[in-house]
Amino acid sequence: MKSAKLNYSKSKIDKAGEILKTTTSHKKEIIQPLDVLSNWRDVHAMPLDTFAKVLKTRAQKINLPRPHCCPAIKKNAVNFT
């Protein structure tokens, strides 16, 4: 998995989150915040996957029966008005 680069500042990410939380915006107003969200997810996918692999390995080392470790990134549910 290739590492992605964060293209937005923390303040822009926070602002995009606020816009997406209040999904009363029109479709054209949330295109940019969705791009910010997509970039943030891409950046965090590799560390999350790495952590899940390490966690699974460690669980197997202590003989946990059938360890299930899987990264889960929430899907966005945006309703366009």
C-alpha cells in the first residue's frame, strides 16, 4: 500500500468536517469537503492497516483463539438536497 500525502491543513480538515456534519448544504457546497475527507482517509489507511497487522500478530503470539483484527473506516452518508 502506497503512502498518501496530506493535502490540507488541520483547520481546513476541521472546517470540512463541520460542513459535512451539517448536511443541509447543497451538492455543490460539499464537493470540496468531500475531497478533503477522501484525502484524510487515504492518508490514514496505511497506518490503520499496519496497526491491524501488528495487533493480529501480537494476538497470535499470546495464543488468542481466532483473533479478528480488521481496520474499519466509516463510510460517509451524505444526503444531497
